Amino acid sequence: MSHLFDLSGKVAIVTGSSRGIGRAIAEGLAEQGARVVISSRKQDACDAVAVAINEKHGQGQAIAIAASISDKQALQHLVDETRAQLGRIDILVCNAASNPYYGPMAGITDDQFRKILDNNVVANHWLVQMAAPDMLERGTGSIIIVSSVGGLTSSTVIGAYNISKAADLQLVRNLAAEFGPQGVRVNAIAPGLVRTDFARALWENPEILKRVTSVAALKRIGEPNELAGAAIFLASDASSFVTGQTLVVDGGSTFGAGL
């Protein structure tokens, strides 16, 4: 059955892949044979990850193209340069996101709310529309949006972020319906609390950490590498009949085990 997860010959763009979950996903895809495009805001950070992947898997397995998700022209350059250097796009992982505000909804500014929605929802829409035409023409491809269990629950401190992640889940469903007849699949991954720099404000808070782990079936938070398998599954032929779905990877925290 190992061939089901083989990504040899595939080209994958992974945004926000210079660290954390995005890096783990990019490394996992490369492990299965995909050529990966490392992308985040800073070129030097992208270069470092690409070098590490190439040292492990061979030269040419990874390239680095910096792009800010808030910059539509930069995202278009990311897609155009990927096509120019690697010839095609088979897998798109929209992982990059932002959350400039921590606190109750009553305190968020309009600019902060707009930034969250623009970077976490609109930017994904842009990137999909830029990358999808190749896939639709060939009649095959996999698009993965990294959402969050926050899109399924509520929060008193990251409410706006959760709203954006819920919107991503609906974006996935709509795109799956539109692209399905042409053979392109669209799915979401919803991580629980994972030990990343992005989520540091949550897991370094003893009260929040205790609350999350006490109800989780596995009684712990996740590590970035534990998200790679979900992405490999959704990117590969192993999930050829899966589209429009959200794969929750949260150690069993959202169903409230132990209450």
C-alpha cells in the first residue's frame, strides 16, 4: 500500500513553511518524493529550510521563494516562479496565517480584524485562484488549507482568528464543489494546540495548557511533525476519494474526552 502515499514527480507549494507546522509538512512531502517550494516572508529563512531538505533528499528537491501572504503580487510571483522553475503545481498547501490580536472581541481594532480576515481567508482565495488553473486543466491536483480547531469551537481570546478559520472551512467546501467535476480535490486540516512559535501565547499560558490537555484524549498538545502525516494523506492518492472535508488533528481535544 506504500505507493498510495508516493508523491514522486509532484510539485508542492507550502506557504508559511520556514518553521512550525508548515516546515513539518514541507519536509513530510519531500520525504515522500515531492519537490517542494518553501515560502514565507523572509528569503533567508526559506533558503535555510530548502538547503536542509536538499542536503537530506538531494539537490533540487526543494527551492525557496519568499512571499508575504498579504501581498497579492508576491503570491502571483510565487506561483509564476514555481511554474518557471519546476514546470507545474500539483499540490498547494495554504498554511501561512496571522493573528495580530489576543483578547476579547470588544477590544479588536478594525485594522486588526481586517488583517486577520485578509491574511487568513482572502489570501488563501487569491493563491488558490492563481494555482488551480494548471490542476483543473490536467484534471488532477490537491489543495489543502490549514485551518484550526478554532474554526469549530469558540474562544474568549482568539475569537477573530477562529472566525477566519471557520471561513476557511467553508472556503474548502465551496472550492471542492466547484473543482470536483474536474478532478481537483480541496480539503482542510484543523490542528489543535501545537507547540509552535505561532501558538506560544496559548501553550505557554499554564491555565490554557491545563484546560486543553485535561480534556484531550491524549492528555498533551501536539508537535509540528505530527501534522505532516495528515498533509501527506490529503496530498496523495491515498485520499483520492476525499474532498470538501476537514481532518481534525488535535489529540482528541475537541470532543471533550475526560469530562
